Amino acid sequence: MSRYFTLHIVQGCEYCQDALELLAKNKEEYVIHDLTHSQRQINEAKEKNGWNTFPIILLNESNNRKLIGGYDDLKKFYETNQ
């Protein structure tokens, strides 16, 4: 995997599902971290990435990790990078 996305998600989150569908539509590789059952992991993911809502989407490329943001930010990423 030279380029792939990491998604921190929680169950019942419509934006999380929308992000997964958008990545699949664009034939992207991705790794999912479902944090639904661990409030500790939810808090850690928010703090570590500086993002307070879900999903938390990261782009991993050439040994670099970049915060994309949430679903709306992922849509903007595709609009500006195509």
C-alpha cells in the first residue's frame, strides 16, 4: 500500500458510512479503526489527531500521515485533487 486512508469511525455515524462509500467509489485502499466500544480510544483519537468529530480521516502516503478531517473534508479533497 503506497497510498491509503485510515478512518477512525463509530457505529451509527452516517458521515462515517458516507466516507467509506466515497473511498470505495474512488477505489481507494483504507484501514478502519472502529472505536465504538471504547470511550478511552475515542478520546485518544480526538486528542492525537486534533479533530473532535467522526469520522477522523487520515491520508497515509510515502511514509507521511496527513489529517484530511471529516467527510466534508474528504469530499473537498477529491474536488481539489482530481
